[in-house]
Amino acid sequence: MSLDWGIEISYRKEGETVVCGCDEAGRGPLAGPVVAAAVILPEGLVIEGLDDSKKLSEKKREKLFDTIIENCIDYAIAKAEVEEIEEINILNASMLAMNRAVSMLKDKPNLALVDGNIVRGFEMRAVPVIKGDSICPSIAAASILAKVTRDRILLELDEKYPEYSFKKHKGYATKVHREAILKYGPSPIHRPSFLTKLLGEKK
């Protein structure tokens, strides 16, 4: 699979003149918000190195973050907080964050291409694209904006809660992170529903 404009061009030919890509970061971690981004790129724009954020190094993502913002038509970044994740579950919170990002765009899209296989709650037509961050440029761009933003949030939280080493693992369930939770207990930015198994194993 590789990025190309085929999907977006095909929808534009159907009359969807303003198309945005949308993706989220942070569905799996034990701590922190889920962050989403929506991006509208000029049709046919080639950004060297653009790819699914998970396939890129942190250094490349940071560089592409600036390139995307400089070259896109419009972008927006939003999040759903830990309290919302706990209240409505992580899938719904991910959808909420993506809906927020799309609704914040100044150039209102008439189509949202959303990474994954589920779309809910969008004000305009929304189409799920499985592995969209690997095949659709605007979704790949959104995945990078979301991932970089979330990582930056976790770096800030690392300063507030240094005992958990968020700087190293960004909230994911690494051995170091799990051991820190067992030693210090959960912080206010941990997701309680994600910790039930871990804390249940605590002797």
C-alpha cells in the first residue's frame, strides 16, 4: 500500500469539492487524552516522506508537522479528555475528538474521510477508510498532526508527573509505565477503566 490521491480525486469527481482527512492518536494508552486532527490538502500535493505516523520516527513526524501546516488549505486539532473517555468509552471519545476537529475547520468540508471502519456523528458526509493513514494523503497528514500534538501533551504531563516517565512511553502500557503505576498508584490523568486488569493483579 502506498499513498496516492485516487480516493480523494474519485470523491471530488462525484462533486465533493472540499474533502478533509481525519484521524486520531491515543486510543490505546493508559493515560492522557485522545487527540484528533482534520486536514484539507491541496489536491495533488506531494509532501516528501508523508506516511502513516506510526511508520515514522519522532524526528520525521516533527518535521512533517510543520510542512503539513505550512502547505495545507486548512487544519484543526481537537481532543477528548480522560473524563470523557471514562464517561462514554474510548471509541466514542475518539469519534467525539474527530468530530470536534472537523467542526473547527474554517473551510467547511462536504466530505470527511476518516481512518478506520467506523464513522459516527459527523455533520457532513463521512466515509470510513480502512488503513486510510497508509493510502490517503489527507488522512496521513491528520495522523501526523494528531500524533505529534498528543506526544507534546504527554511531554508536558511528564513535567507535572515525572515519576511515570511519560516522556519515554507517551502513556502506552510499557513495562516501565506499568511498574510506575503499581508503585505510585494512578495519577489524575490515567484512565481508570484501562487499569482494572493491572491494578487487579497488584499483590
